[in-house]
Amino acid sequence: MKKLDTSNYSVVVPYLMRVSVNNLFARAVIEHRINGAVYVDDLDNPEAFYVEHPYGMSLLFGNSENTTFNSEFAAYIQNSDNRRDRDIWLQAYPSDWDCVLDNIISDKSFIENGRVEMNTRVNFSFNKDKYRALKSSLNYDSCVIKRTSEKEFNEMPGFVVPKYFWNSADDFVQNAVGFSLYRDDKLVTTAFSAFIHDDMLELGMETRKEYRGRGYAVNACSLLIDYCLENGYEPVWACNLANIGSYKLAEKLGFEESITLPYYRLLK
């Protein structure tokens, strides 16, 4: 695998546009929205690609038949040289890669080291009618919701929060949007645009653990969906199938499961 210089990311675009599953996180890297990494099989005429977002999401795509690249990629995900310093979530497109990855992770040493977990990634489509039925029943009286500012960017705790998806608070305020919910003057939930590309806006959301299950996430997310509908964006949602809370929240907000694909958690 050869690391592609950021000045040459444009060569990846035609191949990335062929990926029909949710790839907005990869686009964020390719379009220089956030600093990530891109690896290819050949610097001059690349056909196989691996894009890694700093949050830990990654996408493998392109030609799956380059044995040299596949061997080097196997070493990377097995982390035999301790090159990776964190866990990575991997998805691949097209399905031709599934066989390649199955061969890699079935390696005895890989299994013995326990460095991979098999999951399922779910892409959703948005049903506007279902959302509108929900919207009519929502009550916002018990909370205060405001546009997410630098203050919430810096203060919202958790894992799915704006600071992991945007380069800085200034970057977020200028190029993104979010809604933060307060209860009794305490910051409880933030729903925000993790990625915005063309007419698509992917939702990210976090609620403090002690406030979960009370409907606050629905209220905050609904304002972000309203923003999408008012400004011509398609709301986008994707999550790990094992994340029951995210899956159920998506369904409640009018999202419907559309695509599932293998999702690999690669442990460091």
C-alpha cells in the first residue's frame, strides 16, 4: 500500500463515485473537509483504494484482484508491525472484497490474536411521510434547544460529537449545523451534521448517558431533519446493527433500513 499525497486525491473521485453504499465519510477526506489518509495500489495508475477517516471509519474499494496490494492490506489490518495505534471500522465495496477479507481474517494467527470483530453496517433511506407523522406528536416544552455553537462543540461529551468530525469549532460553525438540547440548564443532547455533501446531510447524535431513553434525542434530531427539509438536503443515517439505540432512533424518525453490508472492527 502506498500513501497518496493529498494533492492527488482527485484521482480517487471517479472510483469513489461508483460506490453505492454510504460513503460520505470517505468523501470528507477526499474533498479535504477533514484530514485523513488515502492508500492506493499504484501511485501513477491507482485502481485499489483504502480511505481512512480520523474518527476511525474506513472504506476499501476499487479493484480487489491486486494480490500485492491485498497482501499489504492484510498486514495493515492484522497490525503485525504495530503500524495502527487505534481500532478501525472497515467496510468494503463492491462485494468482491468480501472474499478477500474473509481470507485475511480467517488466518489462524489473526483469529488467535482476536484482532477482528464481525458486525453489520446498516444504511437507511428516509421516509418523509413517516417523519411528518412523528413530528406532529412531538412536545418540546420540557427542554430548550438552540443552534450548536462553539460552546457546545467544545463541551458536548461522548463519542459521536462534532469535534470528532470537523477540524475545529470554527470549521464546524462556518460549514456545519447542529442543534443542542438543554434540560435544567445542562447540555444533554447534540444532533449535528457529521457530513454534508451535495444535497446530502448525514446526522450524528450524542446524548449524555444518564439522560438516554427520555426522548431528548428525538427532539434534537427532529430540528436537524427540519433543517434538511427546509434547505433541500436529504437526511442520511447509518449505524452499526449492534447499536440498538441508534437503530431504533432512526426508525422512530422515519428512516427505513435499505442496505446492509459486512462491517469489520479491526482491533489495534
